[in-house]
Amino acid sequence: MLVPAFVDLVDGNRDWVVFIGSGTVTAAISALIAVATRGERFRPSPRLGFLLVTSIWTTASFIGALPFYFASIDLGFAAALFESVSGITTTGATVISGLDALPRGLLMWRSILNFLGGIGIVGMALLILPSLRVGGLALFQLESSDRSGKLLPRVNQLAAGIVAVYVAMTFVCAILYYALGMSLFDAVNHAMSTLATGGFSTHDESLGFFRSNAILAVATVFMIAGALPFVLYIRLFLPRRFQRWHDPQVPLFLALCLALTLALTATRVWINGVPIGEAFLGSTFNLVSVITTTGFVAGDFTLWSNAAIGIFFLAMFIGGCAGSTAGGIKVDRILILYQLVRAEFARVVRPHSVHRLTYGREDISLETLQRVTIFIFLFFLSLLLGTTALSICGLELLTAFSASLTAIGNVGPGFGQVVGPAGNFSSLPAPALAILSFLMLMGRLEIVTVLVLLSPGFWRD
């Protein structure tokens, strides 16, 4: 919070007091917790893991909401919490209008939330969720603990590698943005949002504000980089540890991006009559922004055609790779579910045949199949219940469904005039914003991590 405080202090904006006050309160409470637990022996367990993951992300969301609530922009608490949750879960949906006139300290705070949320997501997916057996990178799910221990470096090495790669790639992205014409402030803010696949911008028009194809191209490359497993980059620094690492979700994700981009380009050329070069660049940027759940926009793509809307609708479900900063169902689950469906079809034709289910070079266990199936069921159940709850709050059906999908998938923009790429969530009532905040957290924490806390059996001694 000292960073946006310094920005506001330089600009002569009184909100620097808000950041200093919020930071002081947060630091004081954290210090008291540190003192109170000093000398305590940490005894990790699955129940403690679930509780820590959910409580830490929830607490961080409330802390992040303090500057929005007390600043001069006059946000209600539900709206401030929504903005904070959207930032730290890297969803990118916003309730703030007039970003171009917003104090630079708040703009910086939004980008910092994206940045911290992105690195937190990667760390959680690689280091925590696999041990809780609810999500994370498929590599860790499919291998036994003994074998994983031999393949992977120690936790502190892996964590240091994640931080180094994440910061270095963000720095490179900022340099490229600055070289292509962004101001230093815009470059730093958009770089933090891009690699985190967060989508917060400093302008209402998002990246469309800059009217630069080169900037859109750089953003596309780094959005894809953020949606790939970060083990892929750590492998460059620790090649011996990952000699046998092979993840089939990476080529599948890239193939899906290419196929959907070509389909989208074809619809723009044939239906809208757009020149093929312009159609390809615009389709690539917007499709990658949606499938990686970043949420940057360069115009209202929902006005292109019904065929284009259908392609974007499909991309919102897919999401990026496991072990990345992206949201959605994730490509590894889709690949595992495809293996299951294909084997079932073959079993119908030949009932006595035996079919080996594999993910890369590893066999898929029954437990993994169960976890994938349960997650996808809960994803669509949460989408249905969220749509129903938002409809009760007064939203029309398309807006309710679109808002629920973009929240639980951590995508950002939805469909329609209210929550579409040209709109924002500011007109939604406070109960709807609270529901969407819960859905964003639940989607980011792999659903099961949150819902298990609602089970009476979890709290039973």
C-alpha cells in the first residue's frame, strides 16, 4: 500500500492518507498475529490447508477493499469488496466508471492486486492445491508423492523460481509496452495486469485506448505466456529436475487458441466483410483475452455477429492451463474428461475391451477422474445457482447468466449491454455484487476448497 500512497503523494491527492492508514492497520494486525503465534509448532493437515487457503484469500480481499471504500471515489462497501475480489482473483470485472479520471494511486492499487493475485494463484496451484487433492497442475495430481519428490525441487526452490520468472516476465512486458508508446505509468500497470491475466486497465477503453496493433500483439503474447503452466518456465532454470516433464495440455491449449482464432477470423471476413489482416489481429487479441480469462478489450466484440458470440461463449468455459494465472475449467480437465468420454464410447461398442486412460506419459487414476468429474459438476451447478440468485436480485436472465459465468470463470467481461465489454458492473445492486464476489473467490479457489468449509463434517472433531 506504500506504493500507491507514494504515487498519490507525488500527485498531491489526499488519498495517500487512506493508503497509509489502511497499511498501518494491516501491518499492526499482522504483527500481533505474528507475535501471538511465535514459537507455535506448525502441524499441517488437509483441514488446516483448506481453512488457510480460503481464509487467506478472503482476508486479502477485505484488506484490498479498504482503500476503495475510504478513498474519495465514494464506493459502497459491497462495490469496494467486489473491486478488490475482482483484482485479487484476476477476474478483471469492475464497478468503477471513468478510469481515465481516477486518481493514479487507486489505478496502481488495482494493478497491484492483479499482480499479487496472479503470483498467488500460481503458487497455490503448484504448491498447495495438489497436496489438498482438489486441483492444481495435473503433473502433481497424477504422480505419487514419492515420485514427485524425486522429480521436483524443494518447495523453497520452486517458490523462488516462480517469483523470479513472474517478476522477470512482468518487467519485460512493461519495457515492451513503454517502447511501443505507453507512458511509464500505463506500461507498468498494464504489464502487471497482463501476465496475471487480470485485465485491469487504466482507461475505460482498455487497450483499445492506445490504437496500436503492436501493443495488442505484445499483450497477446504475454496473455498466452500467463496462461501456460509456470513449470514450463521454471524448467528452463532447473532442466535436470524436469527432464521427464511433459504436459499435453500445452499443445492442446495452443491448438484451441489457433482453431478458435481462425474460426473467429472467418466469421469476421465472411459476415462483417473485414479485411483478413485486420480480422485476424482483432480476432487473435480478443479471443486470447477471453480464453486466458484476462478480460482486456479493444472494442465491443459482442457486436461482431452471433457466430462470433458463440465462439467467445465457448472460450469463456475453456480457460487456460493448470498451473497458470488463468481461470476457467482449465485445459487439463477438459483433456482428461475427453479421455473418459472416448473410452466410454469405445466400451459401448466393445463391452469387454480394456482401455488405458493416460495423461501424457502417466496413467490417469480413478481418484483423478473422480476429482475432475466432481469439479465440472460443481462448476455448472454453481453457475446455475448463481444465475438463479442473480435473477432473484432483479437481473434479467442473460445478464444474470453472463455475470455468473464470467465471475466463476474469472473471465472479466460478459455479454449484454450491462456486463458486456462496453459496460461494467456498477449498475448492479449490492446483493448481486456480494454474490458475484463469492462466485469469483469460489472459482479462483477451485470451488471444492470453498464448499468443503460449508460441510458440517469438516468442522466435526
